[in-house]
Amino acid sequence: MHIAKKRTSFLFAVAIQSFEHDDRRALNCVVLLLLELSTCDNGLPLTPNSIKILGRFQLLKTISHPRLCQYVDITRGKHERLVVVAEHYDNSLNDFQKMGQTVSPDRVLQIAYDALEGLDFMNKHGMVHRALSAHNVLMDGKGRVKLAKCGLYHMTDHGKDVDFPIGYPSYLAPEVIAQGTVHPTDSSQGDNLMPTGPKADVWSLGVLLFELCVGRKLLQNIEISEKLKFIITLGCMDDIVTVLAEEHGCLDAIKDLPKNILTLLRKCLTFLPSRRPTPADLLVDPVFEGVSCLYSPFQQPVSLFSSSLRCAHLELPEDIRQLCKGEDEDYLGERSIDEVYHLWCLAGGDLEKELTNKGIIQSKPPVCTPPNFLLEDGEAFGQGRDRSFLLDDTTVTLSLCQLKNRLKDVSGEAYYPLLEDEQSILSQSVSTNDLSCTSSLPLIIRERDTEYQLIRIVLFDRLLKAYPYKKTHVWKEARVDIPPLCRGLAWAALLGVEGDIQARYDTIDKDTPIPTDRQIEVDIPRCHQYDELLSSPQGHRKFRRVLKAWVVSHPDLVYWQGLDSLCAPFLWLNFNNEALAYACMSAFIPKYLYNFFLKDNSHVIQEYLTVFSQMIAFHDPDLSNHLNEIGFIPDLYAIPWFLTMFTHVFPLHKIFHLWDTLLLGNSSFPFCIGVAILQQLRDRLLANGFNECILLFSDLPEIDIERCVRDSVNLFCWTPKSATYRQHAQPPKAQGDGSNNGFGKTSTYYSTDYQDMPKSDLSREPLALSDLKAEVSPRISAEDLIDLCELTVGAQTKRSKTGKPKILAVDIRSIEDFGRGHISGSINIPYSTAFSPDGELVQCPATGILQSFRGRVIVIISHSMKSAAMFAEHLVKVNYPRVTTLDGGINKMKPTGLLTVPSPQI
Amino acid sequence: MKKNKGKINVTTEKEFVFKFKAGKSDCILNVPLQFPVQENVTDLHGRLMLLHKIPCFVENELKSTLSSFIERETIQDYDREAELALQRLTDGEVDINQLTNTWAKAYAETTLEHARPEEPSWDEDFADVYHELIHSSASDTLLNLEHNYFVSISELISERDMELKKLQERQAAEMDKVMQELGKSMTDHDVNAVASQHFDAQQVLENKWANELKHVTHIQKQEYQQWVIKLHQDMQNPNSTINEEIKVQPSQRTEESEQGARLYEEQQQLEESFTIHLGAQLKTMHNLRLVRADVLDFCKHRRHGSSGTKLRRLQTALSLYSSSLCGLVLLVDNRVNSYSGIKRDFATVSKECTDFHFPRLEEQLDVVQQVVLYARAHRSSKHKDQLEAPRNGCSNEDKNKNLERNSSNILPGEFYISRHSNLSEVHIVFHLCVDDNVRSGNITARDPAIMGLRNILKVCCTHDVTTITIPLLLVHDMSEEMTIPWCLKRAELVFKCVKGFMMEMASWDGGISRTVQFLVPQSISEEMFYQLSNMLPQIFRVSSTLTLTSKH
């Protein structure tokens, strides 16, 4: 084993500026971290440290507590530079010290209590601060403590991923010093460092409080090594507080302190860790008796998916008007910090630029800094240290001016849309016209439009908070588009995820080794690894857990390669919520990939592919003829498409747009996507032979995804529902299925599955695979025919005409049979006389009609399915699109009483 | 090999005991737990519930007991560990001074707050000034000046060549005379004496010229830098109009013949370009070029002020301090010098023109030599530390023996880097060490030379080298054993490895588009060249042309 370390660059962070809200909340940033690269020998690409940190960082976004600064984002810049965005306040404990005044004992107690609350909360989540210092303890507008930089130690894997020490010399606890730096330059004691425990923070806090009490900094103006030596030697002293006071000439100040403060200081500044209390111990200590009762403990808000009542703690003031008071029109300030940051980015915010302007990113020209010599394992020597690679611990405040300016025309109502009044959704805002203009623009542009996104985000946020009550409404809005910020939850809503998913996920055993582990282990490092999140070690870990959870909880199904790709979009969207990723995946698979993951899935896949090739013939006979001719059948290329629902072939950002629509459609929508992809490559496919096609598809060329979505929706509208009937599709849900009761989704023509419709005699009947394969064109059910031809059994018209394919029924029975009764509106082309020996249609009046209605859905009706299928095949051969046959033939129609006898003149 | 192998992982097992009542019976659950606990407490809890079929009415109780147990034990572990560390200090196992110095050093080296303020560096200031000037209207003047210096150096060189030639002719004549007299008035001994005398004379003359050249380049560099600084100052002062135009001095020498030769050479050069896509889902675009040329063609300047030359020169100058550099891989032997073979040829080319920005090649190599010695010392001390954990394989041992023999030599797969501002198309040269092994037919993807390429690409990534030229066959000259199958096999290996490395680099730099030029020796046949250019699109995914069709 060897770890070659190379210094490359660092990381740092920025924050966003003041909401100019009364509590002076601000987003800030900047921690510059120096990263090292490490190599490993396992043949896999090595993961840059910046990606490791980025992966570990994600968890911090979920750590919300009023005493901690909220982390918002991290971005990776060039040369391993990381910028962290977090909440920030301008005031810190430093301010007290600068003024050189002491702080009143009550205030000290309150600060101590606040800080301990924050620390305790972090400890509960398995983190320690390690970098406490006067300038990291911020004060919000109400004078309450906010701990900043609390995630540094966590995100750097206890300092292992960066080469600067974490913490500030004066505040380091003795045991931290004794354990040494993570990266001793002689590298001999190396990696066997235990991470620091929570008690080190208590020492640092003690030093901080001491400084507050005496009104000056400790150990200022001495060299670092002397400082550390001093701290270490405190171990021999009996009374550390007194020694410190003597050393700094402030014994009097200490003597005057009230007793409880002195006790607190002594407890914090206990040399031996085993005698020092933890933050949790201190919080219940009697010294805080007077303080703790003043504040109610923080309660974690209830998440959307949980078993407890979300409104359980909701208390409305007696006079509801009080809620509306004190609003100073800063609606933006009431949105959550990550929404604001998202909008800030959309409004042209650029972290790198912000930092460059402040002169924080300065780097030497690269030609001046290459190393002189590199060993075979990649260790570099002779490289000068570039200053820009040092930790820059400054915080830059990001200005919200630009964003506010962008949004100045957005009316207040837009921030609080009324959901109950259907009419009011978009119509009340002043900029209605603008918005309706915007919503007709391409999706990519809409996703970058600040105002539009603001309104969409606000709307979705409210709708999702009202989920599942507002499920129908979510569906409706999702048809317009889904704002990227809300996509994770919106998809969950579309998939109908409900219930206490976390508890369900927790009970699944994700640790015990199973035989599939090996395959999962092999697949994960090859799955969407261009993405920073998914390629981070944290990402891999989460991947493994979600996949294992799925495999374990679906004993009848197995892991097929491709499941990893399928998991990727869900994991990416819900990176901090594995349970939701798991729940979405578990809901997605039965809907779109029912039984695809059976151990023996060949019958399912074969049927699927056969239906797919029928769909190609239906929509594009020309292409279908060519592909069949050269033998380029779907089995050769389409299995990964459908098995992974295209996640294996597209990058994530395209999958999101594709799936936004896919999730709205039913389980036959993927066929249309497949056909749309083929059509985009149509010219090249038609021009090429088998080998070139194989090569072309071995690495799918760039696909214009927006066009693909548009085309597939279009194709979908032209496809009669029953044409994609599959015997192995998901069986209809049992009646009384909870999720569909009450506020069920709207059953529109397009979103319901064919399988979900009530079955009747007129529905399609299962067909053996070999029979299915023999037919080029799809069959449609009599039901569909009746529906599409507007034939009515009763008197009422069920649906308006719009939005349904136009249809032409072709009866190929003999003239006599036709005369005895046929479907009204159908034309008669007897099979026996229809085609000339060379396969062309014989010219006659009926074929003329056929010709003139080319492009409509053609339904072939016959006595026997065999002749209908043959006729359809002939039509496809001569490039008639949208040819179908009637399942069961004319016999199916007879009992309906819809056949008519022609009037004499025809 | 796992990264953490060397870790003395102190995991301890502790027994978690949980008692509960189910109906009338008392149940006890004993679970051995590994500390430090790696997994999530809720996961562990879920697993225990499942595994031991714990009734659900104790679920919450189990959870809280379990988490408080783990919390307590973890704190105890922390405390024990921390006090051990403190104990080591009081026992004197660890020296307190050394410890605190390490800390202080770590702070000083890695944080801006504690770092020593940076001393202003002449190089960087000059870099800024130059970068600004070359991107201003003054660029023309600068280039002309550079060209004039170049011309005077070339004249000096041709004078030197002339004088050397004369000397050689004179000596040859003298030698002839002596040889005729051999056996008559002269003995073998006399001949030897004359020969060594000639040799000495040559050496003296060469040294004289070398010193002369060195002197002139030194003066040129100084003058140039002063002039650039002055020009910059003048430019900043809007009142002074300086435009002392510098005209291109026409070179005195007639170069008709050379022009012809050059023309001929350029015809010899074959090249083919490809645009490729890398990546399974997210695709990044890169440019590849297959070139048949001499490796030094990328370094040599064309001798005369033809416009093409100047453009190329401008391009190189513009990007010198930018973030798109050009690199070249030069295959060298295991000694860091410039006495023989391609190294000597390269050194000659690098002297053809003064480097106004970076130290002369000899100086750079001297520094490299120092760094190599340092690196060896560093490695061997580290190696000693790791002796307790024996590293795999005896190959390392062999290597180390080799090293001990001559620690100033470098090993295959290692490379050193030199920087140049005076070469025609290259800023950074990677001198990659290869041995005779690359001539054999059976090298693999794990070969040191290939690993060297990987590291080179990584440096390209971290130092913004966006164009890199790689000898495709890992040789600069063809020899007899390099048959057609040999070439094809080698080319395939290098193509595939480079493709893999490029994909790997995409995760480092976020998929910046680069240009990779594959260089094949001038001596391969045209037919071979086209065979190689046919192979390339089979290995890399060549992006297909966009066909614009009108929609009917």
C-alpha cells in the first residue's frame, strides 16, 4: 500500500448576501480548503478529494437547527476548488472582543446555552464542530447564537481529505493537539487517527467563554507552537481557569465572576477528556437552570412522508390577523434559503465570478507552476506552493440586489397563490401575460427564467405541502412543467408515494451480505459516473443501500444489470432521502417495468419487444420495412432502452426532461419514446446496413431530447390504447386500492393504463407470443374501435371528438358478407382482389378512398385474424402508416348490435 | 490494495444487552457490536428487530436503549483514545517540541492566515506584464523584437557552424597528410597525438562558441525583459507616445535552399483530424489528430519571417500565460542531461532562439537533477518507515537495488518537465523515461511507460495543458523489429489506454475539451499511416457529421 499525495488545489466557499431582513440573515461563503489527490491501485478511476467532500457535504444540507448556520450548496470549480455556500450573519463573538469589553454573566450563560444546543444537535447527527472560534460563533438579529463552519470537520472526513488542520490554534483542546495533525509531514504516524469526539468542542467553548468573561483574546501574539505547548502543559496545573487568568493578567476579572459562571468555565476547561462533560451533559447541568426554562427546545419539523400528523403542533393565534402583521413586504425573505439561492443562481449569480471580483481567486499562470519531476506512481516533486492553494477562510457575502431587481415586478400574491380557486392559479399576478408567454417557450428557457421559476416553485411548494390532498392538482401542473428544484418530491407525488416511507425503509435489512452484492459492487462504479454526486463515495454507498433494499424487499424479483441506472435519477434527486429514492423506485418499477426483473424475464421482454416492433410498423412503416429487411430487430438494441427506461442511454439532465413526461403517461408511453428516438435517427438508419446500424447504436448519438419528448407525445396521441396491450403487463389494481380512492388522480385518456380499464367482452384477449410475433401490425380492441369511430351503444357521447386519432375502418370480407352487415363508415376492399401479384394495391374506388385517407388509423376487419394480419402486412409493405387489425375480427362486433346494412345506393 | 491497509484499525467488540418483558417471560437480547460503529443506528435497529423477531411493542424502547448504549460507548472510546495520546506525551513517547512544530508547520504551509506573506516574484510580475502586452497592440512590436533577437542568434549559430566546418576541413586535410606519412615519418603514436590535438582544438572552439552563445542569450534576455517592462510602463502612461517601431531585420543569409528543404519536409508531413465523443451517457467532445512528422518539428522555428511562422509564433506567445497550454511528450533515457540522442537534438533546437521567460534548458535540468535526488531520499526514508508493513512483490526490491546503484538516474515511467517560451508550438515538454522494453512487442497497459502517460495526462489536467502531443508508437525512430503487426498492436494499445485516461480525466476537470495529437515517426510508410488512421475511429467514437436536411 502506498498513498501518494499530491497537492493540487483547494476549496472554498462563498455565501449570499443579506436578506436585509430584520434578523440580518445572509448567505455567505468561503472556506478555502487545500485538497490532496490520492491514488489508488484498484484499477478504477481515482476519485478526486473534492468529489469526496462534495458527497459528504450533501448530508449537511439536511442539518437544520436554529442555532446552526444552514448549509446551502457546494460547487466544484477548476483545479479542485470548492466553494461552500451557507447562511451567514455579520455579527460574531469577535465583535465583543474587538471592543474589549466584558460580557455580562447572564449573556455569557445564554451564549453558552445556545452554543451547546447547537453542538448537541450536531452530536446527535454524529458530527462534531472542531473549528469553534470567536469568528465562527455568529449572532443573529435577536442576539441568538448561530454556529458557522459547523460542517467542515464532517465534510472533509475528519480532516483526511484536506491538508490543512481543522480548528484554530488557540481553541484546540489538549487531546486534539496530542493526537497530532492528520497529515504529519513525516507521514510516519499517519492514518490511524481517531476522529475527535464531541468533548473537544466543549474545551473550545470554554476558551471562548473565558475570553468573553475577561474581554480579551487568549494566547494572542505568540507563535503557534508556543500556544500549543502552553495548552498541553496546562495538564500539570490544578486550576486551569486561574492559571489562564494569571497568565493574561486578568485574575481580578475572574474573581468577580458569579459562581455559576466559574463552575461552567471549570467544567469546560477540564484537562482530562474523561472528566469533561459532553454538550448533552452540560445542557442539563444546574448552571443553566435559569436559562433553559426560557427557551423551548427545538422540534424537528415533521416531514412530508411520516406517520405523525403534520399539523399536530400547529397553533394558530387567537386573532388570526396577528399572523399577517409585521410583514414588511419582503416576501422573498420568507422563502427558504435554498430556494433563494437557486433563484440567485438563475438571476445570473456566479460564485466564481463573485470571488474573483473580491480578489479571492487569484492563481498563477499554469505554465509557472508545473512540478519538476513525477514518479511512476504519480507523486510529484518540485512543485512550488501556489498561494491560491492555501486555505482561505474568508467569507464573502453574496448580494441579492440583482435577484431583487429581477423580481421587483412580481406581485405579493404570487408568493401566496390560492390553491382552492382553480381559476386563480396563474391569473392573478400582474405579469400574467408574460407568464403565459413564458410557458410557451422551450423548457430549457423556462428553467432558466427567474420569475417563471419563482412562481412555479412557490406553486409546487404549496401543492406538495398539501399532498396527497392536492394530488390531482399536482398532476395538472406537472403537465405544464416541473421546476427542477421541486422535481424530487413532484415525481414522488406523480408516482403516488405515500405513507411512512422512512420507517418502511429502516426495517429493510441493507447490511447482511447477499449474493447480488458482487454484481452491485461491479455496476455502481460504472453508472453515471460523470456526475459528481453519483461518483462520490457517499453516492456509491447510498446506491448500494437503495439497490440492496430493493432487492431484499422484492424476493420474487432479482437484480438485473440496468437496475443501477434505473436507480440513478431517483437517487440523484433524493440524495439526502434514501427512503424516498427507494419508495419512488419501488413505485416506478411495477408501473413501467412490471415483471422485467423476474429471474426468467424472457417472456415479458419478448412480448414487450414484439409490441415495440409493431409500434414501429404502425408509426413508420418505411423504417420498419428497412429494419426488418436488414435484420436489425429491437432485440439487438432496445433491451437496455426499456429495461432501464432510457436511463442507460441518456445523461441525467436529459432523463429528467424525458421522465417528466414519461411519468405522466401510462406504461405504453415508453414505446412511443423508442419510436421517437428511432425517427430522430431515421435518415441514418435508412441509409445504412446492418453493421453500421449496430455500430451506430452501440453508442447512441446525441438525441435532441426536447424534440424526442414532443414527438413521443404526438405518437402517443395517435396510438389507440389497446394497440399496446400486453398480456404480461401489470394486472389491474384491485378495486378499493386505497391510493385511488378519495382523491384519486384524474383519469384522463392518456394517463390511465389500458390494463386499468374495466375489462369487458370487447377488450383484447391474450395472444400467444408466437402469434403475436407473426403479426406485423398491432391489434386493437373492439372497444377502441367503437370509441374511436364514435359508434355509440347507448345514446350518450362519452367524450368530445378532439384529441383522438382519426380512424378508417377497412372491411376485407367479400362483398356479400359486407353487404350483410358492417360497421358504419367502413369501406370494403375484399382481400382476394386487393393486391396485384407484385404486391401493389389494385386501383379501384375503395382503394382510392384508402389512398386519400392515408395517415389515418386504418383498422382492418375480417372474419379471421390471419387474413386481416396478412392484409395489414401488405399495407405496411407499401408504406401505409398506422395500420391495425381488429382483435377478434368482425365476430367481436356482432353482439354489439352496431353493424349496419348499407343503403342501396352505395 | 485498499487505501487504508496500513491502518491499525482498533475495532473492539462490545456486548449490547437488552432486557424486556414479553407477557410473563423475561427476554434478554445479547448483541455483539463492533466499535467504532460504522453503520446507521436506525439500520442496525431495523436489522435487530428483523433478525431476532423482536415484538413491536418494545421497538421504541430498543431503539432508545441501543442508541444511548452506542453513544455512551463511543464517548468512552474517544476518551480512552484521547487520554492515551495525552499519556504518550507525558511519558515522553512523543516529543512535545516535535509535535507542536509539526502543527505549526501544518498551519504555516496550508492556511493563508498563517502563511508567510508572499515575496513579490519577478517571474510572476513579468508574466503579468507580458501577458498584458502580448494581448495589446504592442504584440506586433514584441514579436518583431523577438524575431530580431532570433535572427542574430541564428547568425551566430551559422557563423559557428561555418567556423567549425572550416576547422574540420582543415583538420581533415592535416589528418590526410599525416596518414600518408604513416609508416614513413610518422608512427601510430604521432597520429594519435594529432587526433587528440584536433579533438582538443574542436572542444576549445565549441566551448568558445558555447560561451559566446550563452553570453549573448543572457544579454538578450536581460535587454528584452527590461525593454518589456519599460514598454509596459510607457503604455500605462497615456501621455508618452513611445511607438518606437521595431522593424523586422531581414536575415542576411540566403536561404533559398533551406526553403526548398522545408517545403519538401512539409510535403512529407501527413495528418488527419478527428472529432470524438467520450463517455457513455454524458458525452464530451475532444479533437484528435494523427500526425506523421518528426517530433522536433513541433519545436523548430522556420528560419524566415514568412507570415505563417509569425502567426504560429503569435499563437504560442498569446497562450503562454493563459490556461490553454501546449505540451509534448519526449521519450528519453534514464539520465537527466542533454548529451546524446534525441535529448541532444532537442537541446540544440532549444538553443536556436533565446528563451526570454524561463531559465535555459541546462539550468532547468540541473534543478530537475536536484529534485530527483531529493525525491529518492524522500522515498527511501518513507520506505524505511513502512518496512514493518512489507510491500508487495520483489519487483520493488529490484527497483530499489537499481536505485541504490545510481540514485540520480530516473526509472521508466517517471518523467520530468521543462518549460519553454521559445519553441514553435510547445510550451511544456514532458521528458518521459522509457527503456528498451518499449521496443519489444509485448508491453501491456500496466507498463511503466503507459502509466507515465497517465500521469502526464493528469498533469495536463491540473495545469491546463489542453493540447498534448504523444508519440503513438512510444518510439521516435523506427527500426527493423518494428513490423506492421508490431505497429498495429502498439497503436491499438496506446489508443485504448489514452482513451481510458481521457475518460478518467473527465471526472477531474469536468470534461474540458482537449486536443490530443498522436505522432508517428516520419519513416513509416504512407500505407501504414492510413491503416492507423482507419484504426482510430474504431477505438474512439467519432462524432458523426451533422446532416442538415430541409424538412418537407
